[in-house]
Amino acid sequence: MAATTAPANGERRGSIRVPQFALAPPRKPDSHLYWIVKHGVRYSGMGAWERLLPDSTPWQVVTFLSRLDSLPPSVDAAWRSVGG
């Protein structure tokens, strides 16, 4: 079986664009973001984490994503320094 890789951030796979959260923080209800993190987005680079993480971890990701545009300067700088 050949190895496959997800597209680089911003590239297309199928017809759905890979999310660009650093450029455009998501504006969706927390429950919707939770579902996306847990189940992924079909035909995109956003995989499902349902079987890999405990139920509390997607909520931590949702909390971070929903506050991307209001992070303290030191947190924002640290996040962007690792590719955010």
C-alpha cells in the first residue's frame, strides 16, 4: 500500500479547502467546531480525531480556536512561531 500525505496547509484535496485558521479564525458555534474536530471534514486535509483523543481534548481545541483572534500577545507569538 502506497503512503499518502495530507496536502500542505491551504492546498486543495478534492473540492474542500483545508482550513486556514491563522488567516480566518472560525466563526461557528462551539458545538459545530467540536463535531468538526472530532469527526473531521470529508475530502479535505482535516482528519477525524474521534478514536485518537479523549472527549475532553476536542473541547480544548475548540476553546483555542474560538479565541484565536483574542489570544494574549505572548500566546499568539508562541503559536505563530510554530507555524500558526
